[in-house]
Amino acid sequence: PHSICIDKYQTWSVLLSGPYVLHCCSIKKAEAEMSNDDKLVHQILDKAGPVGKIVVPLATIATTGVVLLHASKWLVRVLFDAVARGNSGAANPGADYLAGNFGPVRDEIATGELEVEGTLPADLSGAYVRTGPNPALDPVGGYHWFDGDGMLHGVRLRGGRAVGYANHQVRTARLAVERKAGRPLYMKMGDIVGKRGLLILLLDTLKRKLGICPRKGGSGTANTALVFHARRLLALHEGDLPYAVRVACDGVIDTLGRLQVGGPGSASPESPAFPSPFTAHPKVDARTGEMFFFGYSFDTRPYVRAGLMDKSGALLRQWAVHTPWPAMMHDCAITENYAVLLHMPLCFDGEAMVKRNSLPLAFMKDRSARIGLLRRDAPGLPAGVSVLDPKAPAAPVTWFELPAQYVFHVANAWEDGDGRVHVFACTFPEFSFNFDAVDVKSGGAQQPRAPPPESERQRLTEYVLDPATGKATSTQLSATYADFPVMHPGLVGYRSRWAWGATFDYKAITVEAQGIAKYDLLGHAEGSGEGAKDACVGHIRFPEGCYGGEAYYVPRHADPTQGAEDDGWLLVYVYDSRTDSSTLNVYDAATMAQQPLARVRLPRRVPYGFHSLWVREEQLAQQA
């Protein structure tokens, strides 16, 4: 116990009996009751004169405030963790996505030459890098697959050899705060479930106010996707700004820091800084080098902000996009002249959160799916005006409305000779974010959840938007369940024929890809009506017990004018559940032969993740 007492002067005394247990009282001691310490303080005050008699009590009050602040932080953390643990029961286990090959790996390794089965193409020189969620610390409460800290897994290929593997946990500001504390501090999706989730949201607000979970340096996880632009490899998460990372010549990966988009210290110091968040799926036009991006918010108008960078990373324009309601907007598209925005009805719904004992993100069937066209050359905001300025003029977006549906990922988009815009995307008729292996009936009873119903399974769809008439149509192109579409990176925004996607059979509750589909985006249009052909023209199926994810397409020639569009390879990490091991498989993208050209044996299990990227040899050399 420690006490501060100043003789004759009415002051606050802080009594600490062990950590964070406090009692505040006003005490006034007679001189006879003073201890030797009290007498020493008394002598100092007498010598200090009037100034000391003012400063010391003020210092005491300040000390009391500091102690109260620390005690408040402790109390809020304890309450938050207690409520979060309550959400880790049957209503929101998240256990399926912390076990098996969804489970994290906690160490970082870097190896030399790797064993190769088969023959790696000699032209395949660069680095294959994939990101995904990998919680660095054990979750306190509930968990959702989207919650984990970003970890990169990379394989360096050169001249027909696999010269090394490395994995790297992206050093985000969030991770630094939590590692320093030795425990998770930030709210996760898995925490905000049901009625307890409402209390979690309140306590999270208190944690931010008390500085327990600082947001100034960002709170994203960099766990979703990757893009190479302006000599930088960026790790992305739609809740924050990107993080720049670097792949060394031997394949070792490191974090450089959080990217500043606009403002002092950036490539555009004269432009107002683009605020966090920043989409996980910006689109790069290979012909111009420009990159279109956007960010969305549920609580700050305008709900959508967008921008365009030139090939050097400098901001060309920023737009404030006005929408009637906030929504989760995961992906976008570009064409030669337009940016394509997907404003679809996956919204924050507190009522559903309580009544259905679910996450607050709910699919709203009574709202339209809206697709917007924004000309890339449309005037941006006036100089000095921020996208968050309430008076910022609205961007001139032309909106098209369709029945409720949801798109997570876009394959490509382009304009035809009549000025219509074609968008190819994997579409869910409905969508649920509740990946956990439970289902809640209307009566509140829980039962084991089956795989998602037909209405929550995604298929490749074509949207045609006609700016001249304002009409929009959608056509399902294939019966194959697939997502994570990829195509020739040199044709983003321009007419292309081929796309590939990860396929799912939905026999399991968890999201595990069973193969790779190849789509002919133009072949479907060659038939019409009842004569239309299924766009899926090839399907690689992984062996029994083996599962993958997004397969990245690497063309033999980066320039799409050289060689056939599908002359290249598909790279994907494949996990073998029978041996608890992983390989990097390389497939022929043109023939879609079942047998891979090569399998690179990896020194560790690579957990399932999200998106990947091929960084070409010349790009590795260009890295800033």
C-alpha cells in the first residue's frame, strides 16, 4: 500500500492495495500522527513556500488521475474479455477456422532450395506470394475466418528451380500494440455476435476512448490481398491503408511500413490525405499504369470514397461517392473509361444481430443491388477539399439497379463497341457472413449447421450495363460453384476471353476449394437463350483429401499482345490432409491437364488463405 499525505492541507490520497484496486479519500492528519515520511513532506513544503503548497497538491491530483486512468483501462479490458469469452460458446465458436489447415502457424522460417516433382517451366522466374489470416495470438473470444493477422507465404522461382520459401507475419500497427500487451486487444468480427456483441461494441468504444486500442496508426490486419504498383508490393485489408512489403532476391519477405496516400510525406504532398480505409481490391490498368481504389464506411458520410493514382503512385483525383445507405463493398472493376462500383445490400443490421444471434452484417433482400459507373476522367474534388468534407461535391456516378444479390469478387469488365459495359463476377443470390458451424432457428434453439443452401452459393455471372438506356441485365454463365476469379493481369479493364476460378462442392461446412475451373467469357455469348453454353470449359480437380484456394494465372508473356491469352500457368498452394503437408502446384492453364507440370514440396503446412500474386523478376528488381 502506498499513500500520499500532505499535513494541514486537504488533499486527495490514493491508496493502492495491489494492482488496480483503489480507494480515494480526503484525509487530514494531526502533526502527532505523522509518520517520518509525512514529516519529510511537511518540511519540504515549508521550504518550498506558497508555490510548493499549490504545485504538490496539483501533482497529487494528477497522479490520482493517472492511477484512475490505468484502473479504468484494466477494468474495461477485463469486462471486454469476459463478454468476448461468453461469445466463444456454442453461438459463435469459430473453432472450425482455428483447426486443421485453417489453424495458424506461429513461427517464421526461410529456406533454401526446395525439392521439385516434375519440371518447373524455365520461363517462370519471380515470386509467388499469398496472404491470409493467421492469428498471431490466441483469440480471447469468438473468431471469424476474416479476423486473423495477415501472414504472407512466398516461394521464389528462378530458371526452372525453386530457390526458396519464406513466410512473414505482416508487421501492422495493430499487431505491434497487441504483441506489446501480450494478448489480443482489438475487437474482431467473431466478437460481435448476438446481444453480447452489442455490449462488445460499447466496450470497444470505451477502449478506443481510453487509448487501449489506438486507431491513429491503423487497425487493419493486411490479411486479404496483394497488389504491385508504383514499384511497391502492397498487402491489403479493406479496414485500413495498405502496408508496403518487400521480397528480397532470396525470397525473404519484410514489412516496410504503412502506406500514406496523399498528404505530406506521400507521392502527392499537395493533395489531402486519403483517409483509411482502402479497398483490398484496387484495380491496375496495365496500359496506363493507373490504379483505381476506393474505401467504404458504415458510420461516416460519404459512405464511399474513391481515388485514382498514376503509375508513380501520385494521386490524380479523389471523389466523394454519395450512396443512400452504407454497405460492405469488397471489390470493384475498371474499364478503359470507367470505374465500376458495386453497392450491394450487405449492410449493418443491429436488429438481426440480436434477433438471429448473428453477426451484424446482414443481407437485406428488400434492397436493390446497385452497380455504378464513374468515368475515370470525371473531375475530382477541388484542390484542398477532403473526401470527408460534408460539403464535398458528389461524384457523377451513373447507377443501375438489379434485384438483391451480392458479389465478392470480379473477374473482369470492359466496354463493347456500342458503349455497353460488361462485368463478369461471381454472384451470390443471397449471402450470410455466419461461417460458424451452427444454425439458429427462429425459436432460438441451436442446431449443427449444414453446408450453405443453394441460394448462398456463388456462380459466374455477366452483367451488361447500358449508359445510353439506363438498363442493366444479369446472366448466369455457369452452373459451377466458384469464386476467387483471376485472368490475364495485362488485360484488366479490357476485352478478354479466359478466366479461372477456385471451385467448391459445398459438401463440407468450411470453405475449402476442391479444384480450378476455366471459363470462356466470350463463348457463352456465341449461344443465346436456350442454346447458350456453360462457360466452364475445363476443370482441374485436386486428388481426394487435397484442397487449395485461389489459383493465380501467370501468362508466359506479360504483354497480352504476345502469344495466346491462355498461354501460361496456374499457381496454387495445395494442402494434403492425409500427410498434413503442402505443395506449390503449377498447372498448364491452356490445357487444364489434371496432372500438374510441377509440385514444389514446401517445408511446412501452409494454412488456407485468401488472395495471391505473382511478382515478376523485373518487378522484384524495381522494388523501392
